[in-house]
Amino acid sequence: MTDDQQPAGTDRGRILILLDGSRPSLSALEVAAQMARARQAEVLGVFVEEVSLLRSAGYGFAREVGASSGVVRPLDAAALQTRMRAQAEQIRRALQQALATSGGVQALVHCRGAVAEEVLNLLQPEDLLIMGRVGWSGISGARMGSTARRLAGQAPGEVLLWTESRPRPQCRVVVLLNHDREGNRRALMAAAERARRTHCPLTVLVRGPETGDPAILAELQAELGQWGVPARIRQLPLESPESLLRVLQQERAAELVLSRRGSLFGEQGVDMLSELAMPVTVTP
């Protein structure tokens, strides 16, 4: 199976990427362009003028602090809107440039409102959403922003929480499975795609009461064999996020794929994801 081929039954929609002009979002745009070429998918860039920020500029006491200079200055509404329009144009050019070599279909949606609501209104179940792990006011390397948390939990399709990480030798893509068969199927397909595209082997972590079931393990081996992905299966009987973090370190994980249907994601998993300095794909 070549890099451009997908497992049978995989539906492909658009690739939406949330852009704010920052270095992390432009890095995510490069990934979106690569995935769009492989999937032959339309790329929809999304730039949202944060309505709460615009409202704040209406107050005379509102101030902003320069990110690099540290200078405190009044938050002027007219200047802010001019800056946002310029930012949107910069993003439009970056989007066109990223897709120029592939000739892929791309467009920019420029809207105003609350970021999470605007993005959720655009998404369809077959779409992939790519966004930085840190929010608009966040700092690179910081914990996951509130917008990323909400979209990872509520988006109808896949969400790739992108963060730049240093390439490491002998790294692997790791996928976490649990008791949910349908959730496992979607997670496996996403992980197999990422493993092929990055030319990394795959580790399949099976957790939950069925970890020792030979039939389950044999079924996984057969499915992975059909996809032509070098993989090993590892049992993970422990439930805690800490145990998963230890295994990710042992496996030299470069990326993690997990289903939002899993108990780990729904409980303490979002806090755990905040600690991971690697891209994370959350599947339905």
C-alpha cells in the first residue's frame, strides 16, 4: 500500500485548519498541506476575529501588552480591526502559498465570533480539524488552551492537535485502544495513515478488560497486516494516565492517536494531553 492509499472504508472530507498567523499555526499549515496532497482533499483555512477581544477594545481602560516589547498601550478598537484585516490577508497568502505546488483546492473563511462556536458550525463529521494545542493567548509549550480542549471533545470528526516536536530516531506512532469497537476502528485507521505518512512503525496499546483476549489480538494483527503497516501490539492493563505516559516514553512515541470515546480521554485524559510535547489525533 502506498503513502497515498487509504484503508478500505475510510471516508475523506475536507481539512479545516484554524489559523491565527502565529508560528505554531503556520507550522500546522504545512502539515495540513501535506495531508491534503495525500488525501486529495480540499483545505479550508479558518480565521476568527475573537468577538470578546473586540468588545474589550470598546472600554477606555482596556490595555494591551506587546508580545516582544512588553510595552503597555491602549487597546484601540479601530487599530485592532485594521490589524485583524491585515492578519487575515497574511493568512490568505500563506494558505495559497502552502497549496500552490499541489494545485489543491483551498479557501479562507474569515468570520467573527467565539472561536469554538464558529469552528463547530463549519465542521462536518467526515472533516479533519487541525489546530495548535495552545490557544490564541497561549505560549508555545504551555498547557492546552481552552479552545483546543473544547474542540477536541466536541468536534464531530477527527481533530489533530498539532505541536512542533524534535525529530527523534526510532520513533513510533502510538494508538490507544479500549473496549469500544467502532472507536477502535476509527483510531486504528487514523494511526495507520499517520504511520505511513511519517514512515514510522506503529505501536498498538490495548487497554481494558479485553487486553488478554487472544481473539481480539488476532483480529488486530490481521487488520494491521491488510493495511501493510509495521506494528506491534502491547497490552496496557493499567488505567491511569501515568501508566500511559510511561509507556509512551518507553515506545519513543512521536505521535499519539486515541478515541474520544475512551474513558481515559473523558476523565483525566485531557489534562494528560496537555503534558504531551507531541502531536495528538483525537478520533470520534
